[in-house]
Amino acid sequence: MVVNRGFNTMQKKHIFEVFFREKPAMMLVELKNAHNSVYASVLAKQIDCTYSHVVKILQEMQKAELVEFRKEGRLKLLELTNKGEQIASNIESIRSIL
């Protein structure tokens, strides 16, 4: 008897979340794939998260030199640093392998 040891979609999602916290990882990926400048409020909607939680995560990412805030008038735009871009690319690669 042959047993299929492949993961189904739910198992793949779970194993990904074992290695990465979903929201912070998806924030980096969303920023990487953004075609325009992104605001924290837009990012919160894209990843289905509260604004305050997104800001808290972004502050940690800024300390780790993964994102930068750029002021435009009263607005703060988000940009990935080179380091953040590399990590986002690797997250996408790992996710596609899983």
C-alpha cells in the first residue's frame, strides 16, 4: 500500500507559519510586491490586520533595518531596505517551495 506523504494546502500553510509569523512575513512580501508607495493603513488592510498592530511590527522592522519610513507632507510612506528586500524574496521562495 502506497501512502501519500504530500502536504495538502492547509498543512503547507501551517508549516509556513511554524517557521514564520504570518503577518510580519506577509507585510514584507506585500511591501516588496507593491507597485506604488505604501502607507501603514493600506498595508493593514492588505494583510487583514489592525493598524496599531501593523505600526508596532513596522517599528520593530525599522529597528532591524528592514523598512524605512519616508515622510511626504503629513504622510509616512513605507519602503523596504535592501536587507528587507532580500528577506522578502527569501520568504517568497520558501513559501513557494512549501
